[in-house]
Amino acid sequence: MRLSNALSTTAAVLHLIGKAQAKAVFAHYMIGTVDKDHAQQDIDNAISVGLDGFALNIGDPTESYVGATLEYLYEYASGTGFKLFVSMDLSASGAACSAGRSCCNGPNDYSSIFSQYLSNEASYLGPNGLPMISTYSSGGVVPDAWHSWKVSLDFQMYFVPMFDDTDGYYDSTSEWWSNWGNLVDGVFSWEAAWPTVADGSSTDVGSLSPDMPLINSASASQKSYMIALSTLQYKDAYGTNLYRAGGLNLPIRMNNILGIASELDFVEIITWNDGPESHYIGNVWSESSDSSVMYSSPQAAFPHAAWQPLVTSFIEAYKAGGTMAPPSGATAVGSMWYKTILQDASCSGATPPSGWSTGTDSLTWAIVLPSGSSGMKACLTSNGSVISTVSVNPGLNFGSPTGVQAGAQMLQLLDSAGNVVMTATGGECISSSCPAGMYNMNYQVVGLSADGGSASCSS
């Protein structure tokens, strides 16, 4: 049976029995060298977080590791209910082409991958019952060439690309929809996940303003919208040195997304494992890591898994159309996060990232409480001094008090009598100098636990 016939049959069956999925939440997953057991652990961890699948970012599809990593992921995901779809990174493949690699044919370079995996049991199927395909960038490929590529696959796809590098995209102009609208089944906006570089306005952190024109136009055109959710973006690698405000970006954007959940189809979390951009919420494995990227390698001890309970709570609320609550009946979930150098630090021989001035000496936190909670407070301590004590209520609570000092940091959840219920501490110390020799804006993320004790940190 031809691939197109198999997919058409699948689509028809799914339409009849109503099994095409909706309200799904994915995480962007960078395809690189990974051990088989680590690929499997990534899927297991993602399932425990509540994710529906991974968007598999493939840059140069001719790289030797691509085939093995895809095999590990698709083989293990089959039968678990966890789904996968390819996101063609045409920015990366274009750069590889310019560097002399053979991937110079845009989306056509991925044909063998689609031939092998589009009809795989683990492929995520869109509302039309066909396998989802996405992109990172248009790669400069014009609409007619995209149409020809779709013809080569007999249109057997649910196509939700990230084309926000094309003219008129964020303005959602009529010209954009005239040029591109017939090619897409939905749209995905990567850059909307954060404020622009050097934008320190508190009103722009977590804002959905860049998304709304596209959400409205997509709905009017009967197209889906996949919204991006992320923490920060800090990158000092591969010729790029920038910071886009994190801090409260994650919880504010969570709140804003939940406020319009009925208007959305998909959420894509940026990312599961992109160490060099610092917005990973999952594992960064040693075999996948570049040792020159000192701020996110496993040896650097900057794990971000403590964000995962917040993500689980968000996913459950998004799918239920409700408010966030601790998963599995927990007393509370939450974490604190902070950068490990102060804004007045001087790093000899290093260059601050673009956007450095938008950083703040803050201790950012988020706590989710169940309904019925009352009288509880969050207490933030920096180097032994209380810098904030605020009341917290059922649902998602967050803050980012300034006044942070070098030393140990601590978040405590207190009951109505002032007793400590949960504590987050023990991350890396904040330094008044520059111990890593760089303006490191990556976050220490420390989760709440029932363990009490005093504030502590590691050097």
C-alpha cells in the first residue's frame, strides 16, 4: 500500500471514530547524539510531566546521529501513547548548507525521514487525522516551492509550520494569509515566547500581544494555532550572546494562556533539552552536550527539572479549562529560580550578552496551591535576610522580589500559624564576583520539598 493510501485510510477511520487529538501539549526536542537509554528516559520523564509528545527539531538531516536517535525515539514511543512529529529546522540546515554540507534543498532534504516515519504508530495525528509536520523557520523557501513539497507527499500531512521569519507574519496581514494561508493547517509562533532582546518592560514579560493578531486570523481562516510557552532565552554559544528576559515570563504566560485556552489548539513548550539556549525543562545529557557551553552542561549543575511540577499543573488546567492546582493531590508544588551573579558583577575578558541590562537581582518563585487553602504565605530569604513575605492563595501564585544578596537563597511556604510547610533551598550560591568567568544568565531552579532546614548553597 502506498504511504498516501495508508494515511488516507487512517484519516478516514479517525474521523469516523473521533480519535484525532486536540488540546495537546508538546515540548520542542533537539535531535542530537543521545544514548538509547537516555532517549527512553526522556520519553518516560515527558510522560510523567503530562506531555503528549515531542516536536523533533532536526537541523541537518544528513548528520550521522539523526537516524539512530529517531529510531530510538519512535521505537520506544510506539505503544506508549506518547507521540512524535518532525520539526524541520531550516535555519540550521541552511547554515549547514552554507558551511559546505549537502542539505541544500530545503524541506526536500527530509523526504527519507518522512517516508520512514510519517505512518509510524507514534506519529502525532492532527485534527484531520494526518501526521503533523512543523518547522523552525521558512528557510527562505517561497510559497510555490512549499506547495511542490506538499505535492511530493500527496498533501498527506497536518502542516503547522513556524514561519514567523516571513514578511507580514506578526502583523497577520491579508497579504501574508493570501501568500501562505492555503499552505498551512495551522501556525506556530516561536519568537512570541519571550520579550524582544533589551525589552525590560514588565508589561511585555509573558504578554500574548504578539500572538493575538495571529490567533484571531487563524480562527477566522479555520486554521489552528500552536502557542509557545517558555522560561528564558540565554545563549552564549556559536557566535550568539543574548539574553531575553526570563524571570516571571513562565508563570505570567501560563496565566495568560489559560485565560484564552478555549481559543487555542496546541501548546509547544520551548524546550525539553536545548542546553545552549537555557530554556530546557528536561535532561541535558553529557553525550549531547558541547563542553564549550559551560552554563548548561551536566557538569555545570544547572538542572531545570524543578519547573516540571508547574508544567504538569499547567497542562492539567489547560486541558480541563480550569485553574492550576497541585497534581496528584499534593499539598503544593512550586520552585524558585535565580541567576548566580549580580548585575554589578565584572567579568574580566568577557562580554555581557545583548539584553544584559534587562536582568535584575531577583529571587523569582511560583507556587501552586489547592482549592481550600487559606492563610498561607511565601517567605523569600536572601543571604539570611527576608526580602519578601506575601500571602498565597489557591491556584498559581508568583513573584520576583529584588534585593537579592550574594550567598544562599531560600523559599519557604508557611501555614497560617507561621510553621514551615515546604522549603526550596540548596542551589548554587549567588556570587558577588564572576566565578565562571562569564556573564551567566542561566537560572538555578530549586523545587519545593517537605524537607525543612536552613538556607544552604553550593559553591
